[in-house]
Amino acid sequence: MERTLTWRDLNRALLARQMLLERVSLDIPEVLRRMGGLQAQYAPSMYIGLWTRIEGFDREELTRMLERRDVIQATLLRATIHLVSKDDYWPFAVGVRNARRDAYVRAVRDKPDPAAMEEAALRLRTLLGERPVRRTELDELFGPQIRHGIGMYLDMVRVPPSGTWARRRADLFGAAEDWVGLPEVTEDDAQDLLIRRYLGAFGPAHRTEIADWAGLPVSTVAKVLARHELHTFRDERGRELVDLPGAPLPDADTPAPVRFLPTFDAILLAHARRTLILPEEHRSKVFHVRMPQSIGTVLVDGQVAGTWALKAKRVEWEPFAPLPARVQRQVDAEAERLTSFHA
């Protein structure tokens, strides 16, 4: 019989796979592979997301890896900026390329003619072969309407020093083929790796959650899953969950330390709701229309228990409800460490 996993089972599985039960001593590309990439609309978030997972994380090392092209920052899943290892860039890009373009065509009411987009992409590809281009220049060359969708027709990356701790706007673009090299992966193989990355980072999961995270149709995800031998479970609602054989499933009572998460950490997004990392009664305090950047959050015993922000060069936090004195001291200590990281 299939094992039923409680929300705490799923909570601890996700925390373990996201390296939030204990910090790890691994290099940045390997951590990104295990995380399934790192969401990075706001550049400091990727630094903080790695700091909270890597023992002794060095802020400058990430910047150096961006400059050396060991890690890549680009618009990928759900048309949002992600940080991935260099060897994961093309599988992520190729795996979602057609789905991204289809979603764009469906969503944009006054979309440019496809032929105009193809012509603009060819012009831009020639220019990017000479030098990186800033977003403002793209607006001047093509207008905001074409600039908004041109990334669906030409694979581009964010080029440092933009999109780093020192220069936070990720507004300098390069051609992916020039920056990373030519792609050598089929769409099927790319989607295989993409979904293995998801299960390794966020599983066990229902296929609709994988589709939400990747921005792929559920039917595509189902076809990919059918190509693999996977373990199956049930959640407390009776839904089938799939997982990689041998992936970590810690005991539900495993202690979870205090952790500070950056804005838009992927474990808080809708695809991971089954884990109750972000209790539903607190979701509107973290994600709402008046705060599109989201907000930093504090994990206590594996759940969001408050928020944090940098004020006057110090990390200040606020709980949603009173915490025991012992836990408050643990949160204060972690806030001091994060303050030092910002210094």
C-alpha cells in the first residue's frame, strides 16, 4: 500500500532537500542544482538565499562565479529571473522555451506580429554578438512592446556586473549562446532533467505542482513522469505524490532550526503549499498587491512565524504571534548573523 505522508512529513522533506535543516559545505553550483535553481528577481535575494543554506557563504564568491560564468542568471521558469548552475542553464531554457512562448502569446492582448518579433530577434542577436545591451537601449531600438516579448524569441542571460550585490538591477543582457555556449540538449532530455531537479528539490509532489513551478502544461509533465520509475505516496487529501527513489524523507519530528529567507524564496510559492511552510493564514502578510517584492520571512520549527527587514543597517524582525523566550533568543542570534552578512 502507498504510504500517506502528513504535512509534517512533507515539510521536513522539503526543508532537508532545500538545505534548511542544516547548512551545507558544498560549492554554489551544486547547491543550485539541489535547490532546483534560485529565484532572483531582486539580486540580494539570491545572496541571502545561499547564505541561509551554505556554511560560511562568501558574498564575493557568488559575484566571481557570475563573472566566470560558472553560474548563470536569466529569465527562465514562469518567465521570472532565476540563478542556475551553468550546466543547468540550457536544460532549463530549452525545457520551458516553447511553453513560455505559448503562454506569452495567449496572455498578451496587443502582441506584436510573430514575423516582427522574429526580425527583431535577428537584429538583436547580431548586436549582442558585438556587446551586451542594456534594457533602456532595447526600448530605444524596438519599443517597450517588442522588448517585453523578445526574450521569448531569443535566449538571453543577465550579464554581470548587473544583477549582483553591488549593482542590483539585472538590466544588462547578453546572448546565451555567446555567454554559455551552444545548446546540446533536446527538449525531451531537458524536461527530464528539469522535473528531476524539481522532485529532488521540492518533492514528493503532485504533477500539477511540478507544472506550476516549471510553467509547463500538466499534460507535458505527465508524459515526462511516465518515462521514469518513481516512488508514489499519498498526501492527507488522498492525492498521488511522486518522488525520486532514495530521496530524503526525514522523520516528521526532526528538529528544524530558525532560518531567515529572502523575498520570493521558492519554498513559499504556491507549488509548495502542501508542506505548510507558509501557513495560509499568514500568506497575505507575505504576498499582497501593495508589496509586489514580497518580504523577508523567518522560519521557526519549519514554518513562517514572522517577517524581517533591514532597517538602519540592522536586521529587524517581527513575529506574527508571541514566541517563547528561548525561541526569541535563537531568532535574535540568527538576525545578528544576517546583519553581519549585510555589513
